[in-house]
Amino acid sequence: MSIPAVSADAILQQAASLLVYQSVLETEIGRSFIELLQAIHRAKRAPTLKTLGCLRAYGRWFCLLAEQNQSWQEYLLNQILQADNPFSRRAQLQDLATLPTGLLQAARQDLQILQRLYWCDGEQLNLWIQAIAPLPQPMIVWHSPPPTQALSGQAQFAATTDWTEMLPILAQHYQREGVGLFAQYRAFRWQSGQLVGIAHPDAPQLDVLVGYEAQKAALVQNTESLLNGFPALHVLLYGSRGTGKSSLVKALLHEFGDRGLRLIEVAKAELTALPAIADQLRAVPQKFILFVDDLSFEEDEAAYKALKVVMEGHLTARPQNLVVYATSNRRHLIREFFADRPAPRDGDEVHAWDTVQEKLSFSDRFGLTLTFEPANQATYLQIVQHLAQQSGLTVVPAELEFRALQWATRHNGRSGRTARQFIDFLQAEVALNSPLE
């Protein structure tokens, strides 16, 4: 690909004229790139002392790229593909032909500018620096190893000579992958009043989870309904500890994340923020599971009323792109006492039975309740054998079963969690006892 001749001053001016993709250069790496161009600009018109600032600016830019393990080109393409701006937000929701003409023109112009910045790599910057401050040898250029998993669209951009031709493909990418935070991450937690992306979510594969096949099938079917735009139910996963309720919900992210599913973990202490979270997600094309783990309420807590608002709606309709998946060890989520039962005593509530019914009916607001009973011996051993096979353990089946049952007796009883702990222990034991090659 032939790179057009261009000056550092021209690149600096063009970068300043970005209209909708300004955020591409508003990160540490982007700002350091602009500061380097500015340093080159000053060094051409100043005494030798100013060239030291130019060399330091290059070093800072180099370090930031090395810390992210990205080349300049990879960084720039990532920022374009994940950009959150007026063009990308509207392109993800409507056809390109229906967007305002001015917005399309601005996007095309910005892509032309960004392509020139893409060509302006470490080699080019080195040439400008050498022309100002000749060094015994050129500055080192940062080259990152090829990414193990490039973002969808990167290769097409890299192979295209005119990026304005990429506008329809870019719009399709935003529609499929989302923009901003929802393009960068698939798992989130609500923390201190905002969504925080989780870079490395715990999302096991569905086929790792065995022993509760009917519950898994029902949850997958309900999630498929959500992803396909059909009515989906809120789900309560209720049952014994260690049966894999939370793991099953998190495994959905691994299975359906590439189809627009996003998982948001909301702690019990943050449940009062659920209506605000729902309103924030209403106009976003992705589908969301609001995940509440280990759910239960005291009788005087107001948080469950916020959950009711999200599940049933109020004057504002419930968003159709989200569902609540909650796990609990309790079938009835609000604690009830015998004192709550109606009895003809002075000073008691006249309509006490209504209060009891309100408490008992809260669980009914989950349209789908999946029960996870304690694992019997056959189910427990099935899980152990499955995990051992997936882990590549070659243990005599009789010995594996004997030790698995011993482990369950001495530790936490028969459950999927106990099986996982046993296999992890066994893997470490085998590795430690294996002779070194």
C-alpha cells in the first residue's frame, strides 16, 4: 500500500478537525500521540533544547503502546470499532440510509482523517524525529505480536485503501457488536452508581455443567426467547448450595455473548438502583440479564420493591430487552415468621393475611422458577466423571469414584461445587507427582 507524503503539521491539523470520532484520541495513547506531534512541531521551530521534549514524548507514546501490547494501528482500529459517538449510536439502531446527511458526511470525513493517522506509525514518526534531532541510530519502533483475537472488522479496515467505503460495514458492526462500553465488555457490575466493565468474566462453558439438564434446557430456551425479541420470563434459580445455579447463569454469557447478550451483576445492596439501570438500558439494542446472586430480603427491606418495579413495570413500561435472573437458597425470598400469621389479637393488623400473601407472592413474580435439588450419589459421580474427562485426568474409574465419595464425606457433601473442588485438587496432585521431563 503506498503511503501518501504528509507532514507532521498536516497530521496535527487534521487530527484537530475530527468531528464525530474525537474520542478516538481522548485516551492516554491518543493524547500522547497528539503531544508527540506537537513536540515535533515545536522542535522544528526552536533551539536544540526543545528536541529533548520531542524525544521524551516519543518515549511516553512507546511505553503506553507497550503497556497495552498494541501497535498504533491496532489501537486506532479498536477505538474506531468501539467508538461511542453520535454516528455510532444512531447507526446501531437504524439503517444507514435514514441517518442525517450531515452526520454521514462527518463520518466519511473523519474516516479519511483516521486513515491518514493510521499510516502515521512509528516508522514515519522516526523519520520526522531524525530530521529534527539526528541520532546515532533511529529510535526503536514498537511492534506488538499479532493479536490472538482481533476485533471483527479489523482485517477489512487494514486491507481497504479507502476507508470511506467501509461505512456500511462499520454500521453493521455497530448494530451487531454495540458501541462504547457494551462493545468493549460483555460482563458488568453496577458499582457506585455506574456500570463497570469486567475484562475477565468467570463464564464457564455450558457443556461443563452437568447433572441438571432439564433446568439448563429451560434457562437456555428462555434466553433464546430474549435474544430473538420474543417475550422472556424473569427466572428464579432456587435450591441447595453448590448445585451450580450461579455458574449456569454465567455460562450463558459464554454461549450467547457473540449474539448481543450482556450480563450485569447487581449486588443486593444496589437493588434500589435497578429502575435507573433499566432506564439506562432501554434504548440499547443489546439484550441484558440483570443477575442477582443469593437473593433474599428481610421483611422491612425496601429493595424488593425496586426489584418488583423492574420485573413488572410501573407507569413506565418494563424494557423488553432485559430480564432478571436471580439465585437463592430460599424458595420464599422475603423472610416470614409465625408471628406474621393472622391471629385475633389486639393490636394486630386487621388484614394481616394480605401481608402474608404479599410476602409469599413475591417469588411468584418470577415467571420461571427452576429448582435445584441436592445431588444424589449417582448425579454427583456423573459430574465428577464428566469433569475428570474434560480435565484430561486418566484415573482408574473405581479409584476415581472411591476418592470422590471420600472427598464429599470429608468436605462439603455431594454437589457440583464439591465435585469441581475435588477435580481441582486431583489435578494438582497428579501434576505434583508427575516426573519432570
